Amino acid sequence: MKKILAILVLTLMPSLFFGQTAFDKYDGEEGVTAVVIGKKMFEMMGNVKSNDKEAQQYMNLVKKLESLKVFVTSSPKITADMKVTSAKYLKTAALEELMRVNDGGKNIKIYVKSGASSTKVKELLMFIEGGGKDETVLMSLTGNFDLNEISMLTDKMNIPGGDALKKGTKGKK
């Protein structure tokens, strides 16, 4: 009986953790505004046809994305937890630092996991720790996309921290 129970638990464990990330604990947490967009939504958005060249470029980018998770908080306690969780994640996820900016008390850190070429990215993690009353933003973006296209995405979707990301991708070819 113990063997059957052990086999059943081992069989079901992967399904419990499939698709989960270290940051999913902030989804639904009191004091955190969360925006989570999955692959299916990006697929649906990518199927929209447009005659506008810029809109079509945006749709082509969207097809390359798998998930977008943005968590925003003003809570010092949650900010501290996000900082610890991000640090732990960075140790295990093999992301490298793209840029770091300290601007008026705001600490902006952007990390990427590279893809097939120097501008291709599999994962982008951005952490903006606000100074004082500013909000803290944690953003995770996964897929197979070009780093130079991301500023267009942040503009169109009005994602917090998009300006910092745009500055970081300028000139990266």
C-alpha cells in the first residue's frame, strides 16, 4: 500500500508545480497589484491582423511571448520579501545582469536569460525598488523574443517600469 501511495504522489507532483514560478506567491496577495498574462492570451492577441505596420510588428512580437507577470506594491514588508525572492531566483535561474540604474532613490535592475543570439532573450526579469513612497515593481517576461522589441511592448501595454527598460535596450543590436 505504501508503494502505491508513494508512486501516486510522485506521479502527481509535477502537475502540482507545472507552470509555477517563484513569484506566483504574490498573485492575489493583499497589498500587491498583479497582472498575469499567459501564453493563450498572447496567441489570441497575435492572431489579430492589422494594416498598420507598427501594430503588425507588435502582433508579431506578442506571438513570441509565453508569459508576462507584473507585481506592484507599496508595502515595505512585501518589497523586502520580493527582494529576497528575486535574489534566490537569480541564483538558480542562470540570468545575467543586463543593466542596473540608481535614479533618485529608485534602484532598477534588469536581468536576462539569453537565447540563440546576443539580442534574443528567453526570459527577462526587472526589479524596480522604489525609494520612499514609490512603488516596487517586479516583472517577469518569458518567451523567445528580441530584446530590441520589448520597449514597444511596454509602451503599448503601459507596463510599469517600461521607461527604464527602454533606456536599457537602446543601442543593443
